[in-house]
Amino acid sequence: MQMGQDTAILIDDLQQRKPAACQKLLAEYGPAVFRTVQRIVSSHEDAEEVYQDVFVKALRSIATFNPQKASLSTWLGRIAYNESLNFVRGKKPVMVYMEDRNQGSDAMEAPEDAPLDEQSIQHLERALSMLQPNEQAIISMFYYDEMSLADIAYVTGSIPSTVGSQLSRIRKKLYRIIKTL
Amino acid sequence: MNEIKNDINLRKAISRKEEKLPPMPSDLNERLMQRLQEEEKPSRRRTLPIALRWMTAAAVLVAVLALFTWKSQTSKTQPQNAETTAQLAPQEDTLKVIEKDNVVKSPTTHVMIANDTREVEQQHTRRLETPQPKKKNRKAVKAQEPILAEAEPLPEEPETEQEYLPTEPDPFLLAAAEAQDIRARGERLYQEVVQMINNH
């Protein structure tokens, strides 16, 4: 993975604790990080707290950043994903749907290929809020951020094939939820 | 995978959901920068409580150690004290009894002493003729001197020897005087008996 010259300079400056570099980092990568946090942490105040923790942690461990493994944005996304999940897990118990216990079972119905349908979109919107935080994050990274499976795998700490199967399972789950609505 | 990617309904639903998310506060980065700057500073405020914590911990440790040693010492001495008090308790009782007896008896002894002073004086004059008594008797004789002083003044002693002159009669001295008196009576009786035998 290649790193731009600007990013390399930015990382050097961050390692030297230059305030201007910090400001540049926040301005450039802050909104994306905040969005990642918001997908998992529902409370706005909590999201702000986690956001700050993400950058404090990132600046402390900037020396460990390896541009060969991932881009800076993906590296920050990984920290944001883990910090948010840790925060949520510490706050409340994780809801486990009955369907999650039968992962990959053939009992799940494949979603039908449907044209753009307003009613389906609305139902899907409602169904999205019923997913687990990590599922919401994965599906948003894929559809909204248009991240590659490799990058999502780096963020979530898994492998691309697992992310692919996870996406398929989450999609099926969404359509299954829609049927119950 | 294409099937997943081409799910336009889901893509649209996610886009709508993402758009509904509240925007990032404009001052959030400023607050974060302030926090980062505060954490960068090696603040004295943070080091001082740490030093205080260590000091209090050390003080508590010393206090605990002192308490422990004091307790161990007291636990060792307490049985000894108990033994000594137990031993002394009967002795104290006897002392009380003795004190009571003394209170009752002391006037009578004083009366006896007052009656026998003349005899004692006589005995003393006799004794002066006899060779020097032992150290204990010498003390007794010296203590008797105030009684004799009324009869005949003693020659002035050199000032270098400052002796203690008791203002009250010494019970030991009185007992010695009584003993002398008895001895004198015995001697007199012996002489009388010897004379009677010679006469016969």
C-alpha cells in the first residue's frame, strides 16, 4: 500500500507532536472517524467522548502506524471501530437475535432481487436500526463508505472472505426482519 | 457478491440513514486540541497529588508499624504486670493492716519511751564508759544525742561532718534503747543474784 507524500509528512509531524499536524489530522480525518463512531455509539454525547478517545489513542500510538498494512484513514477507522465497540460493550449488554445463533443456516431465505421500491427502502431503514452495532458498522462501511473487503477486514480484525460472508448474512437478516415488520 | 453490491434498495436505505446522523460539532476538534495540549503538559497539578499519595501511604505505613510494635510490647508486658500485681496484692493488704496497727500502737510506745527516758539516759552514761560499740550501735548512740542534749550539751563537733539530726524519734533507735534497757536490767539482776550467792 502506497502512501502519499503529504500523508508521510503529516505522520512525521504527528510523531514530533506538532500542533499544526494535529489540527490537520482532525480536519481531514475527523468527520469520517466521527461517523464511524456514531454508527456504533447512539448517544451524541457518548460519541463525542469516544471520538476524543480515538484521537488521543491514535496520537499516542502513531509510531506504530504501518502504511504497508493500511492507509491512515483505515487505521483510524480501526481504532474508532474498536473504541466504539468497547464503549458499547461496557455500557449495555449486547442484544443477540435468535437468528444469529443459526449463522449460515439454510433456513434463512435469500432476499429477493427487487427494483427501487420506496416501501422496501423504508422497511430496510427500520430494519437497519435493529441490527447489532458491529453489523451496522460493517454494512455502512461497505455500502456508504464503499470500502473494500480487505479494508473492512483490517478495521474489524478479520479476513476479507469472512467479511464477505458477514455481509451476505447481514443482508439476509435485514430482509428477514422486514418480513416480520 | 455482485448481488449484494447491486442491492440498490439497501444502498439507498443506508444512505438515508447516514444522512440522518447529526453532524459533527464544530467545536469538537477545538475541545480535543485543548485536551491534547493539557495532556502534553507535564502539569504540576498531576505530579503533586501523586507525591501526596506516596507521602500519605508512607505515613499510614509508619503509623501501622508503630501501632503494631506498641501492641506487641503491651501484650508482652501485660502478663508480667498481672503477675506482679497478683504478687503485690496480699502484701499491700498486710501493709494496710500494719499501718492500722501502728496507728493504734504508736501512742503506747511513745508513752513507754517517755517513761523510760531516764533509764535510757542512765544506760547511755554507763555505755560511754564501756568500749566503743559496733557501727550500728554507734549510729544509734549518735541518734540518741538530741535526748541527751537536754541533760548535758554535747561538745561541738567539727562543721565538716554534717550529720542528720532527726526531729522525731527514730523507731529503730527506740527499739535499740529498749533492748539496752532490758540488757541493763538483766545485768542488774545478774549482779544481785551474784551478790546474794556471795552473801550466802
